[in-house]
Amino acid sequence: MTQGVLYIHSAPRALAPHIDWAASGVLGVPARLQWREQPVGPGLVRADLTWRGREDTGARLASAIRGWDDVRYEVVQDATAHADGARWSCTPELGIFHATTDRAGNTVLSEDHVRACMERAAASRDPQALARELSLALGEPWDEDLEIYRHAGEGAKMRWLQRVV
């Protein structure tokens, strides 16, 4: 078992019940997210939900919400004794980003991933290419897009949702 947080940073109000339904389907219990206005844009709402579940729960939540227009979200899953942590970030423009995380929440790049970044950068012969490749590998474009939406939720109350398996 692991735990994590589903952050819906922004979604059109009309999608809120559909997101509730999708999260409930993954978690196996009624999610009933507590929706609040998202001050960044008119007609947008936000919610967050702390959950506990199996080690595939984060990936299943990210997949269940993927593909809906104008939804910005993140799923964060804590590391366990048996598995690394993870983060999925999604924006309408960039799509979904996945990263492995350590116990402190830092993004972890594998040796193969770093080598691939180096190879792509070397092929371009551009001195800034490696910095761009590593920025993508770390998910910086997603962080930049989501940052304004994240700040709008500071101080928001969170509640736990747990299913005993």
C-alpha cells in the first residue's frame, strides 16, 4: 500500500462530476472531491484529495483523468519500502509528464535517461541543447505551466480517502 495526493489544479466546472466519478472508479469508494473556485480563470474549479491504495493507484488515477480538455492536474504518489515514488503532471498544451521520485519528492533520472539526453544534445551541436533536454527530463515546462494554478490552492484543506483492501 502507498498514499498520495490527487491535485486537480483547474477544470471546467462541467467536468467536476466526471472527475469525481473517474477517481471513485479507481479508488473503489466515492471520492466526492470538494470543489472550490479556481481564481486563475473564470468558470474553473479546483480540488485535491489525499488517498491510500495499491502501488498502481497513482498511475491509474493519472490515466483515468488523462485526455479531458482544459484539465490541469497532478498525481503524487509516495515511495514505499518496495517501490519508488512518482509524479504525473498534465496540462492541456503539454500532455502528461511522468517522473520517478525519491522519498523526499525529488525527481530521479536514471543513468539511461541522462545518457539519452546527452546523446540528443550532442546530435544537435547546440551548446544549450543539454540544458533543454534536462529541463524536459525534469518536467520543468509542466512546472512552469502549473505554478500559477498551484499557488491559487495554498492553504486549501485536504481530506484523506482510504480503501482497505
